[in-house]
Amino acid sequence: MNGAPVIDVKGLTKKFSGRTVVDHFDLRVPRGAIYGFLGPNGSGKTTTIRMVCGLLKPDGGAGTVLGLDVLKDSDKIKERVGYMTQRFSLYGDLSIRENLEFVARLYSLSDVRDRVDASLKALGLADRAKQLAGTLSGGWKQRLALAACMIHEPELLLLDEPTAGVDPKARRDFWDAIRDYAAEGVTTLVSTHYMDEAVQCDRIAFIAYGKKLIDARTADIPGEVGLSARRIEAPALDEATRRLKLAGGYDVLARFGAAIHIAGRDAAALAAAAKSVEDLPGAEVDIIDAGLEEAFIYLMTGATDNFANGLDTRVGA
Amino acid sequence: MISLSRIKAVFLKELVQMRRDRPTFAIMIMVPIMQLTLFGFAIDTDPRNMPTAVELRDEGPLTRSLLASLAQSDYFRIVRRVANESEGERLLRSGAVSFLIVIPEHFERDFVRGDRPQILIAADASDPVAAAGPIAAANEIARRAFAPELDRLPRRLRTGLPPYEAVIHRQYNPAGETSMNIVPGLLGIILTMTLIMITSIALTREVERGTIEALLSTPVRASEIMIGKTTPYIMIGFVQTAIVLAAARLIFGIPFLGGPAPFFAALFMFIFANLMLGYLISTVAKTQMQAMQMTFFVFLPSILLSGFMFPFAAMPAWARAIGECLPITHFLRIVREVMLKGAGFAEISGDLWPIAIILAVLAGLSLARFRRTLD
């Protein structure tokens, strides 16, 4: 993580027919980082990523991507960025090889055949190269899409909810690949809903209503949010939940298997809430450090799903 | 900078997709065959055995040999002899006969004297296509019928002009198109229909399938997408042309009098103009459905105002103005000139440059319409 940041934009703003979808967004992503975008649906994650790679023209703001002007140099930026769209956007009626060759030629690579062969081998798809991309399973489609946007060896990888609808094994493999790229110096900006993806990131920005609510190193997020937390185990969890709800004083209540976690910014109120269940038979209350999950549930509760406000930017445009 | 590699990328991709899309590919090839069959056979452009009435006010040997020649030709079938002109007119108007041939009084005498008597051929031209063939044939039939007599005429009368005059009245419709027009015209219609239809979904399909997002995230330029997406269909256009021309020659016996160079120059520009028109539609249409509707919006004037269906000269000025803006109008003229009249570059240049201008305007509009962002 050295040198100038790969993404350095300030005041990025985007409006769709009068509605502000991204509002004065600042973003600095250092080289080699894996940077996570979290936030509810329609919070402006996709729009921000599209502005960074030149697919949308910002209505306001300025800055650089890979040292190039984000407003003027989008052609040059595109040559050095790999963008993996949320929806599978390769050609279902082309074979795996044809899709990769198509993309390789679009980047004017000199050794199309070799690059595609290497990519197919790395994918483990060399013997299925002639299969139509449309017939692949979700996990394989996603690997193919990643291979396609890596074929020109970009310095910056933009991933928009890359593992939606992919099984856990494929998701793990996917993240192993991203980690490998990061080790080689590739910078990654990834939007996600999934906690197990969020923990893979070096740094996380939490977005709601087009604004950045928090921007910190992943490990620092719970501290930034400032939550205290308790873990409650009891044989009668339903009764414990009822009592907690009656007592109040917490911001987050979530069940984790046979336990309940409660968390809140008001430490005293949280302690009082925990007290209400201590006398339950077999109850055990532990003070714990609030984790990423509690922090995000807290943040999400504050910023309810933006679909309700008609701020969906994922489809169309 | 336009990159050949990127054009090649789009070009090859389109080619593969075209080949994979079997139904569409089949339609592109089947349309010419189907249209030719419909227009060429089901709709007989050169009808024979037209019912004919004759009114003979002079019945000499010349008249008899003319009647014999008419009867021998396939075109006329003499069904009635009428006593006077009003009876003939009545038959013609009622549709009982399609032709009325009147041999005037003293025909034989005037013929020999060199007074050039008039043979009246009145045709029911309400269907111009049906009337055109027999009318064209009538003169030739008369010439042949009188040929032996001509040799016996005094030398002073052999001036080169026939010693009679065939007066043709195309009744009910003064404009008559010749049947030869249909098949060459069909070439323009087939190319317009299929090529505009196929390129009108060039971009909308990418938008609907969501592939446009990945495509636009690459460095590919608008002009590269346009060229790469349209050029594969040039080949389709040439295959269709080959089918129509082969059928025109082998099945319909239509001559190809002109040289290949002016024809191919016009063909190439016309095909490209159609592809650009379709591509422009695809930059405007939001869905494939919309693209189809817009395509049909273009078809109607192409068929009606281009001179394919109706004579161009007979249309009002505003309709002709629209027609002049359609590439097919100019192409039809060129094809007819080249195929039927043997025209060269000099004769067709007046219709060649309008196609070039239309082509340039369409390409410019398409590029101006195309957005390389998702805004």
C-alpha cells in the first residue's frame, strides 16, 4: 500500500431525474487494498462504481482514478480497469472461449490466443472452452466473468456484488483469487451485502442514501460505531427475548444460534437491559466486544432499505 | 483512434451470434425465396390469354393476317367481334374483355397509299401490370403480321416508319408499369426489409440482455461498435442479392444489360445505408419490441413511396419528397436502369450520390445518438 491512492475522488455526485442518488461522495482507495462498499439496496453503491469506471458521468465532483482525471480520461481509465457487473453480462450465445477472445480483442491485446489459453487453464475450463456461456452454472458464470475482466491485467478491479447467488465454496474460491490479485498489487473495490465478504476487506465504507456514514479499517469499525455488547445464553431464549424487549435500552438484538446478542451505544442502558434477564434459570450473561455484524445491523437499522424511498439505481439507466 | 482490433472483436462476435441464431439466419435467406415466389409466380406479372374484342370496319387480307397473328400470340384471345365502338366500350368497361382492337375503315387502302391508318388498341389498364405486357407485345405482333406486305409496297413508302400507326389507349389508368419492374424492385424491398430489421435490434438486444454494461466498460468506441455490428450483414445482403438475381435470370428471364461495376457500387452503398438506418433505430429504441415497430414504420413508405408499388412520377410533390429521402427510391431507379436499360455510372450518378448522402447522414446521426455511458 504505497504511493498515490488508486482512487482519489471528492464530492462525487449523481442525480437521476432530479433525485440525488450519490451525494458528495469522497473516496480514497490506496494501491493494493481490498475496499468494501456496504449499504442497503439502492444506497448508491452501483452508481458510485459506475462513475469510477466511466460508465456514468458524474454531475459533480472531481478527482483521479489511477492518476487519470475521472471526468475527462474515461477512455484511458477503461483500459486499466476491470469491471465485473452485478448481472452476468457476457454473451450466453457465445462459448467460453469466444467470450474471452472477444474481451481480449476489445482491449487490443497482442497475444489473444495465448492470453485466452492461459485464462482458460487458470479457470480450469480448458476442456470446456467450447461450451456456451449461457449453459454454465451461477458459480462458473461468475468465475468466467472474473476471468474476462482480468484478461487485460487491470490495476483496478471493480466488483459489484460479485458473489450474489453463488454457493459458499465458490464464494471462498472467489475470494482466494481476489486475495491473490491483491498480493500482486491489484486494487479492488467491491460492493457487497454479505458479512463474510465484508470481513475479507481491508477497509469498509458504509453507504446509505448516497452518503457515506462510516469509512474505516475493517477491524476498527465496531469501535468507530461505539457499541457495547452482551451475550446472553439461557434455556428459555423466548422468555429472555420477551423480557429484553420489555426492558429496552439496546439498539441491536440478534439471535446467534443458542444465544442472543444485544448491543447499544448507551452502555448504562445496555447493562440495565442485561440485568432484566440475569435471574432467569440457567441464564448466563457475558460482556463481549461488539463485532462487525452487530455494527452493521446497527447501521442498517438506522438506514432502512432504500427501496422504500424509490432510490433503486440497480436496474435500468 | 479507431482500433482495428476492437472492430474485429465486435465483427467476429456478431458473426458468431448471427450463425448461432439459426431461426433469424434462416429467415434472412428464406425471405428472398418467399418474396420471389409470391411476387414472381403467385402474382403473375405477365399475364397471357387476355380476352379481347375486335371491331373490324375493313376486312381485307391485311386485317385477316393481323387477326391471325394476334390469335397466335399468347397475349390476346379474341372472344368477340363487335359491330360498333359503343358496344366495344361497354364490354371493356364491364370487364368482359380487357382489350378492344379497332381496325378503321379503308385500312387496306390507306395502308397501301402510305397514309398510315390508325389501329386503335384500347386497354383496360385499371391493373397496369396486367395490361402492360400485351400492350408492349401488340406493336411487335402488328409489325410481324404486316412484314410480308411491307416487302410488296412501293419503294417510296419504305421510309422505315411502319405504314400504319398503332394508337394505344390505356384506359382508366394512364400510367402503365412494365412487368419487368417487379423482380428488380423486389431486390430493393427484400434488402430493405431484412437488413433494417436485423440491425434495428443490434444495440437494443445488448441493452435488454444487460451485456451493454460490460461492453461499455471496455475501451471500445462508438464508431467501432457501429462498424463491427453492421459489416457482418453486408455479406447477408450479397447472398440475398445473388438469390434474387439468379432467379431473375434463370426463372423470370429478366436480362441484366448493364455492367457489374455500377451495380455493385450502388448495391454496396444501398446495403450499408439500410444497415445504418437499422442501427439508427437501435440507438433510439429502448426495447426490441420498439425497434420492430419502428422498423415497420420505415417499411411502409419504403414500399409505397419508393416507386416499387406505384409510379413515382404520379405521386404528389410531398410524397415524392419523402420518397427521395429513402435510399430504396434511388436504388430502385438504379437497378432498373442498370438491369433493364444497361445504364453505366454516368446515367446512375444522379441516384448514386443521394444514397451516399443518406448513408453519411444516418451514420452521423447514429454516432451522435449513441451514448457510451449508461446515463
